[in-house]
Amino acid sequence: MSIIKCIDRVLQEVQDASPGQDEFYQAVEEVLHSIIPLLEAEPKYNEFNIIERIIVPERSLVFRVVWMDDSGNYRTNIGYRTQFNSAIGPYKGGLRFHSSVNLSIIKFLGFEQTFKNSLTGLNIGGAKGGSNFDPKGKSEGEIIRFCQSFMNELYKYIGHTKDIPAGDIGVGGRELGYLFGHYKKLVGSFEGALTGKGINWGGSLGRKEATGFGLAYFAQEMLNKQDDSLKDKICTVSGSGNVAIYTVQKLYSMKALPVTCSDSRGMIYHKSGIDPDTLKLIKEVKRGDLSEYKLIHPDSKYIPKRHYKQGRNGVWSVPCDAAFPCATQNELNFADVQTLYENGCRLIVEGSNMSTTKRAADFIMAHRDILYGPAKAANAGGVATSQLEMSQNASMQNWSFGKVDTKLHAIMQSIFKNAYETSVEFGDEGNLMMGANIAGFRKVADAMIDQGPA
Ligand code: NDP
């Protein structure tokens, strides 16, 4: 059977076995289509049925999380942990708390995480988890009770050599603290079973900044290859959480000008430049609404979501040279990328996982004058620094911010080099989506072959 026919059959099987799991299907389709050149060149992956095996998680846990709200009512949410692949190391990947979380989203994130972690060059497997619980609008007590109830089930399946969760949307330092505190109590020992911990209790300097800083380092590598740089580039950024804030901050140190940010209710356009300190104040300290930004910077413009053009994300209508989606999956649709292109944007670097819809990704791939940094390469700085946190925990050391940041920079350079050189090896120079997918897949698949039918 030809490789294309084999992939079509496998995709049909994914659809039949996971009906309605659109995000998972989208992620699998993208990876399988982009690794066709490798599968054609190396028959061993077909011989060992790697494709059929690699798309199935090793384990998916779905569990009930019951907690008590401030009025004394029992509330129920669904918890998830998908341990996707442990061929190259213990499972590793974040936890997401957001009302949109379901098994499809957790499986797509775990699948992507497997190849991302492989690309870092570090020995970490792929996983993802979370809950449809939304911390927004909950009291401190409710968040504590939810985190403890969530951990009452999750602790059985994680551990510093088994599965090491971290943060993601809705899970920051506060939630990780409550999760870690309860984990420690349940297992009766202090071990690095979570990353993103507080600096005083086993966390790493630089972890908070890592995904955003890494994203900017990756963009810099992409432009360096073109004898260009971020200097004087007008940048649009979406989101206003962890990844967005530290992307904005790092863009300034590269002499670029980030002019937008957003949250789930609206966006800010600040022509003279988004102020990262204001974002930190609103989102990290006050946990407030982005509309507050305008109160501090009256020269900025706040546009509520209801005023966005139908079916568009408002951020991408702002003319720019470079776009950094940093909010959530599928936040860049076909109309958005078309608008970006018409407005002259020629660099798209993904901070959020699977930022683009399938049609938007097809548009980008058909316009090779757009430099495109896919998420699994460009946003890998967070998980790479989580692994640096694990190294520090294992050796009982605390590295300086500078040491961690230097290592992060080197890892991002190496991820870019690996993806770029792989694109050259397979005859499509600069196609980083293909390069990243093939390089990430190859290491995991080879380990699976070595380990037999595990
Ligand atoms: P945060 O929770 O810190 O921030 C998420 C931001 O995106 C918030 O501004 C949020 O708005 C906005 N957002 C979330 N969902 C939606 C939505 N459906 N529509 C519009 N806006 C939305 O998360 P992170 O910054 O950690 O994560 C952002 C992205 O980066 C995710 O895709 C995540 O998977 C990815 N990522 C994160 C890493 C990390 O280290 N944190 C590592 C690698 C990837 P609001 O405040 O209103 O909720």
C-alpha cells in the first residue's frame, strides 16, 4: 500500500475511533501529512506500524473532581491526564484549567507535546492534562478546594520519574502551589513531581519567562537566516497571559515594537507599544480584565470582542510585520491570515499550541514568502526550561537566572537548527513545519522501534 493510502486509512481510523475529537484529528492530520517524505524514504516506520501506534495515547485518564463552593454546594468537574508517549523519557506536559477543556483538546495537546519534547533534544515524553474547571471568578478557597480534589486522583499517576505535569492556560504559579502542596501531603515526600514551582520551593529562575523569551529567540533565529532581525518590526501579539507577557517583554529587548494584546473579552491596540509591566499588574497581580489597561494608558485603544469583525480575531486586523499568537488553539483563521498577509505581515511565530486552523495553515504553506514558526518548535522553551528545573531538583542546585536563560537561548537555537536542517534534508528548505514534525517524530519513532511492542 502506498504511504498516502496508508495515511488516509489511518486518518479514517482516527475519525472512527474518536468521533467529534476535531482538534485531535486536526493535529494528527497535520503531523502525518508533513512527515510523508520521511515515511517514503524510510520503510522501517511502515514495517513496524509506527504510525498506527504513535497516534494512540499510552493511557488516557478521565476522572470526576468534586469540590465544595463557597455556598456549601457540591460542584463537579471532569479531570483529564493523557500520557501520550514515554518512548524517550517520563511523561511531561502541562495542565490546563479552562471551561473549553475536553478529551479532544487534551489528546491534541498531548500528541503535539510528544514531538515538541523530542525536538528539545532532552529526554522527556509527552503528556497533557487539565479540567473544564475555570479558575476565573472563583474565590481563593474554591481554587484551593478544587486543586486538592483534582490532585486526590492525579497523584496516583504522577511522580518525578513517571509523569511531571506543569502549568498551561489557567494554571499558573498559584494553582501549581496548591497542587504541589497537596501532592506532597498525599505522598509524604518532597519531590519534583511538578514544574513551574515557586522559587523558594524547588522552582527555577527563568521558568516563568521561558516560553515567551524562547518564542522571541526562535523568531530571531528565523530572521537571522534571512539576514534580517526583529529590530524596528511592528509586532502583533494575542493573549495577555504567561506566554504573551514575556513575549512582549523580550520583543522590546530585541528592539521590536509589540502593539497589541488581548484576552477572552477584548483587545488593546497601543500604537506606542504595549507596556508589559501594566500587563503583569492587571493579569498576574490583580487577575483583572484587559479593559483596565486603557485606564492606565489613555492613549491606547480597547476594543471589546463584540466589536471584532464577524468571524475574525481583532488583533490580526492591526497592520504589522510579525504576528505572535499567544492565546489558544485555532485563534488564527483563514480570514485572519489573509488580512495579515494583505497588510504586509511576513512572519508568524506560534506561542499558542496549534494557533492556526487547517485552512489558515494551508494558506501560510502556499505563501512561502511568509516565515512560519510552528508551535511545537517555537514555544518549546517552556518545557525545555521545565526540564532544567528537573535537573536542578535532581542535583539539589539552584542556577542563576542568567545561567538558565543562556541554556534556554542555546536550546532554542538548536531546535531551530534541527528543524531547518531537517527541512533541507527532505528537500523543502525553510519549511519548518515539515522540519519540526519530521525531526520530532523520528527520534520518538526510532526509540519505539528499539523498545519493541511496548
Ligand atoms: P494563560 O492562562 O496565562 O493566558 C492565556 C491567555 O489567552 C489569556 O489572556 C486568556 O484570556 C487568553 N485566552 C485563553 N483562551 C482564550 C479564548 N478561547 N479566546 C480568547 N482568548 C483566550 O496561558 P498561557 O499564556 O500559559 O498559554 C497560552 C498558550 O500558550 C496556550 O495555547 C498554551 O498551550 C501555550 N503554551 C504555554 C506554555 C507555558 O509555558 N505556559 C508553554 C507552551 C505553550 P483570559 O485572561 O480572558 O482568560
